[in-house]
Amino acid sequence: MATQRKAGVALRASERCAQLYIDRQSTELTAAEVAACIGVGERTFYRHFPRKRDTIRPLLDEGSRVMAASIRETTDRPLQESLVTAFRDAFGGERDERTRRLFPLLLRDDGMRAGLLHAVHDGRATLRPAIADRLGIPEDSVQVRAAASLFVAAIFTALEAMAQDGSDPLGAFSDALAAAVGNPLQTNNGKETTP
């Protein structure tokens, strides 16, 4: 119970940090400035966020949990469609505006980008059980690990495309996922190769 309460506090603080970055249109704030703006002391801030890039981690971890729950809740659909729904649930709908405004800021800042990459990478561990359940194979299998890796790569690719050229995040994700499912490693200059 205490762990859940602490996670809830960290998530709310992370959401306030994200809104602060959006409002300022920058992540170039000191930890002291961020702490003051979200209404916590520096010691409390550092207890939750040892580095400034960690301020977005609870928000991103929550996104992974939302996606895993969505994958489990959409068993009546093909897995690829469930993954698109999971992305929409985590980054679209009521979160769409925040996605469009926050992620370009995170991707322009080397430290925040590193934090984002780390969280996306670690999100595989949250997503693997849901994907394993859907595929009906062990979570530690190569197939599930590869599927989770493709999923998180498609997520990052979509967010990066949105940040670079203003692409619709859901459309960019669908395109990235379709490209991954089509296995671009089996092509040679757009032509199929035989193994």
C-alpha cells in the first residue's frame, strides 16, 4: 500500500513536471527551478527524481502500464490491432495534446532523450507478460522478447517522427508497426530476399 501511494505521488509530481516543461516550452530548467515550480522542496524532489531526466520516468512507466492493460483488454482483436489500440490509449485521446507538446521537447534535450530511451527500453519488461499472454507462449521466449522490442521500437519511431515533422502520432505508430511486422530485414533495396 505504501509503495502504491509513493508511486502515485511520484506520478502526480511527474505529471506536474511534464506540464511545466510544456508551459515553459523547454526542459532547460534547473532541478531547483523544477522543484519550486511544482511545489516541493529540493530534498523531496531529489528523493523522487535523482536526476532531472527522471522527472518524466513515472509518467512513461504509467504509459507502459496503460499499454499492457490495453493489450490484455483487447483479446477479441488481432494482436497488431491491439498494439495500435494500446498506443492510442497511452498517447492519444485525452493525452494527445500532451504527447504532441511534450515529446518534441524531450527529444531535443540530450539528457531527457536519454531518459526517454531508457524508459522505453525498460517498458519492454512491463509489456512482455501481456504480449506473452496474447501469443500463448512463455514470457522469456525469443519470440515474445522480439515482439516487445518491435513494439517499443515502433513507439519510439512514432514519437520521433511526430517530433521531427509533426506527423500524427497514431498514424506514425501504425506505419512503424506495419514496417516492423513486414520485417524490413528480409528486403534488399525494397526487394524480397530469400533466406
